[in-house]
Amino acid sequence: MASPERNKRNSDKEMSFWEHLDELRGTLWRIIIAVVLISLVTFAFKEVLFDDILLAPKSKNFITYRVLCRLGDWLSMPSLCVDPSHFQLINISLAGQFTSHMNISLVAGLILSIPYVLWELWRFIKPGLTPDEIRHSRGAVAVVSVLFLTGVLFSYFIVAPLMINFLGGYVVSESVSNQISLTSYVGSLTLMTLLMGLLFELPVLILFLTRLGIITPGFLKKYRKHTIIVILVVAGVITPSPDVFSQLIVAIPLYALFEVSLLISSRMYRRRHTPAG
């Protein structure tokens, strides 16, 4: 028969578990409320959300195209000066525009609330960390937020314009015109933006895997050449333009991201394997 002390310890553990679960539920609710509120704000500013942001890369006056034109004039490469307004966006379903408005508002709400979401998650896991883990994780929310938002901006100003210009102007026959559906345009742009935001979290992922001992700097150095090939392939898929310069615009930042990840992994590896004192 279990002693009263043992029953009390089990009761304390059960209470601790339910309190932990209740705290998780509160964290998730605060995150959901924050995302929904920010999404409602972005939903209210429809003209800004679509005309000034989402549809801006379709205009030849978009800052990326202006910079590329000036760069093309300087390098005597007129192919860099492009006009992406050669295709039309159409809506082919009754609720298509309203659905696109709702979807892009949710995506914008999620992107803008990322710092708060990460801060809430950090508050939740912090009590379970040791003082040493807390010390090494200081500033993690800011770093992860900055990396994600940097990836989003990189996609919006670099990747998306190149992708829109090539795919929007690609034709298999002169008898076939490009009339892109609004949902296809919105879906492609938001998907690419979110993927690039996650891709820019590579240094954080490498740091975590190195800390767990799954990846070492030697492993990353061994497959550096393979990584370069993969990056070039990814750049070719993202910007399927035959213009090599456009592919390098994408490939160089991605490779720099890999080198930063390698540097972070090396520092973490040395720290873990250097004897104390």
C-alpha cells in the first residue's frame, strides 16, 4: 500500500502537469488572438495590402526593377531592364477576390506577429531551461525574428520579382496569352515568401543540430561543394530565367547564409569541446 507521502508526491506531479498544460493553452490562445487581431488590421487596409504591397512587384515602377534597369545600363546588359506588366491578373471564381483578401490578411498577420509569437513561446519554455541554457539562449527571439523577416524581405524584393517576371512572361506559343488567376498569383507569392523566411532560419537550425551533436563543422565542410551545387539548382528553380546574373543574385545570399551557418557551427563545436579552465 502506497504511503501518504508518496501519494502526496504523485498528486503534486499531477497538479504540476495540469498547470503546465493550462499554461500552454493560455500561450496558444494569446498567440491566436494576436495573429487574428493583426490580421483584422491588415484586412481593413485592403488598398495598402494589395495595391501597395502584394501587386507592387507586378508594376515596372517597383524598386527592384528600377535598380536592375540602372544596373543593366551601367553593365551594358539591357536584358536586366524588364517590364513585368505584360500579363493580366483575372479572377475566375465568385468568391476568389474575397478569399484571396482573407488569405493574404492571415499571412500578413502571421508575418507581422512573428516576434510576439516567438516571445510567447520563449516565455513558455524558459522555466524548463537551466540557467546555463537561458544564458546561451539570450537574444534568441530577436535573432530568429530578424532572420525570418530578412528572408521575407529577400523573397519580396529579390526572388518574387524575378519569378514573376519570368513565369508571367513565359509563353509556349504566341497564340497563348498569359492571364494569371489572382489566387495563383497570391498563392505563389505568399508561399515563396514564407519558404524563404523559413530558409533563412538555417543558422539557427545548424546551431541547434550542432549543440545536439548531430552535425559537426567537419561534416558541413566536407559537403561544401555539394551545397554549392544544391544552391545553384535552387536558385535556378526559383529564378528559371536564362540570365545567369539573376540566378547569382539569389545564389550568393543563400551561399552566404551557409557560410554563416558553418561559422556558427564551428564556434559552438569549439565551445563544447574545449576543456573548462
